[in-house]
Amino acid sequence: MKRHNQSSVVEFILLGFSNIPELHEQLFGIFLIIYLVTLIGNVIIIAVISLDQSLHVPMYLFLQNLSVVEVSFSAVIMPEMLVVLSTEKATISFAGCFAQMYFILLFGGTECFLLGAMAYDRFAAICHPLNYSMIMNKQVFMKLVIFSWASGFTMTTLQTPWVFSFPFCGPNEINHLSCETPPVLELVCADTFLFEIYAFTGTVLIILVPFVLILLSYVRILFAILKMPSTTGRQKAFSTCASHLTSVTLFYGTASMTYLQPKSSYSPETKKLMSLSYSLLTPLLNPLIYSLRNSEMKRAFVKLWRRKLFSHTV
């Protein structure tokens, strides 16, 4: 293990799934496919919304921001995870680990608030349709987006330097898939009690508060759906709300379990599975849930595809 001034670790070893080396090739293939599908799906959403003027409304612009976050979140975690699966000993520098944690927290925190803003947008559209244009005007939309990104930036700028200000005396093996806060914190050889209090408080504010607000928004939305005269409309709305809530619960539930107690008693394998749910599955599911089930998005995609084909044939 490399050290600096006999106390500071200058590189870490990511263990990943070192306990099941016989499955590394299969996992590499599965994760690579998921990563590529995630990138393609989210990039298509970003491009379609950018190119179709009819989609330049809050609902789809929120979705576009979410896709930017998902692409970025995946790009921070997945390439390093693939490296871990393809090499016997995957090392990451101290600076590289700092950068990865910084961006994981930035995009993760931003997504927490963006999902809350999207739920509020749907609540305003369904429960107050006549006043929607006033409730969710351009200024309100911009404030919510800026607040989401600023909150993610503030959280990571406070937390990441604090974690790496602690001494790392060894060992330097991170029993995880990436440089997330909980597994890195286990290598610290100092009292982290104050940081754990901050982490708990920050998780409540950044993860649990938006999650509770989302649930309350959807309760109101469901009551509004029940008043719909059309049975078909009710079924479609219920189906959409159920898929949204499934994705949201998966993301917030596993993230809160991971970050509420950074030094929790969960086994390393359990922590890895929870990490995969919000770092791998959520970025994959969100394009499917928010776009493929949306008729306007599908119509805009088909229109742009036909225009592209027509331009090539002319």
C-alpha cells in the first residue's frame, strides 16, 4: 500500500465483486449493456426535447434535466465499475476517488430535488389544471431547476472535502463498487461522530423531505384521478402514477438506507445491491417510465425520425 508522510493513503483499491470472480465476465456484459441502453435512452430524450419546440414546456424540460443528471450519474459510476470487473486489482487515486464521490453526491442530490419538482409539476397540472400556467410559469420552473442544481452543488461541496479531510491510515481497500461516502468512511482512522450527525441531518433534508412531499403530491393526484369520469382515463393515470412511484420509491428508499447511517450494520454485499438499485436501475428505468409511456414523447420521436429519414432520401 502506498502512503504519503506515513499517514495518508494516496490510492485506493476498489474490491467490487471480488468474492465472486467467476461471475465477473457475465456481470461485465450485463452492466455494459445496461450502461449503453441507459446512455442511449437518456440521450434520445435530451435530443428529442431539445429539437421539438412543442415539448418546451415545464413537464418535458424537467424530464430533460433529469436525463442530463442520469447520463452524468451513470458516466461517473459505470466506467469505473466496468474497470473493477475487468481487472484483478482495480486502483483509483486519492484525487480520483475524491472526484468520483463529489460528482456522485452532486448528481444524486440534484436528482432528489428534481424528482420532487417533477411531482409538484404533475400535482399542479392534474389538481389545478385551470391555474397551471400561472402556478408553473417560466420563472417558477427556472427557480425550481436552479434550486435543484444549487442544492446538489452545496451538499457535495460541504460533504466531500469533509470526508477527505479525515486521516486514512490503512487499509486502503474499499469494499464497494465506487467511492461512495459510507464505504470510504469505514477506512477513516478518526472520530467521525460529528460527520455522521451531519450526514443523518443532510439525508433527512435532501432525501426524506422531498420523498415525503412526492408521496403527498401523489396522494392528492390519486384523489383527483378518482374523480375522473372516464374509466380509461383513470386506468391510464393510475398506471402512470404507479410506475412513477415505483421508480421514486426505489431511488429514495435505497439511497436513504445507504446514507442515513454511513456506518450502518448492513453487510458489504447488501450495500452493493442497494447502490446498484439507485446507480444502475434508476437511470435505466426513468427513460422507460417517463418517456415510452408518454404519447407526446413517442409522437415527437417518430416525427423527428421520419424527418431524418426523409432528409436522407431526398
